Amino acid sequence: MNELLNRIDEIHTTPMGIDRIKRNLELSCPDSAVVDWCKTRITAPNASFTLKGKNWYITSSNAVFTVNKYSMTIITAKLVKA
């Protein structure tokens, strides 16, 4: 967890990642705001972190974010099903 939070400024995603995150989370914010929106959720006090292989899985609020441990790329984000 500390490893991820210490590198929070490195977190980014690809143009395809932005599209996927916006679609999966039903976001209507501008593309330029998607990564900052995700970082806010990842650093929230209620966030929980799991490292499995090369990916971090961060559960925060009603979403799960998948971040590559090495490249710090947000691969995807999905709504948590109740």
C-alpha cells in the first residue's frame, strides 16, 4: 500500500484506458479529469489495497481500480456489484 501511495504522482492511463474507465464507472467528466478523479478515490481513507502478482487492486467507495505495479498505469476500473 505505501509503495503505491508513495508513487501516486506516477499514476496515469492510456487514451483507451480513459474510455474504458469512463464507460465502466459511468463518468461524465472531461477526459483530462479522469486520472485525477481516480487518484482521489485511490487515496481516500476508506480505500483498501490488495497486491496480486503485478497488479494492485484498490477498492474505494463503489469501485475497484486495477493499477499495474511496475508502470503505475490504471488498467481499468469497475463498479462494485452489491
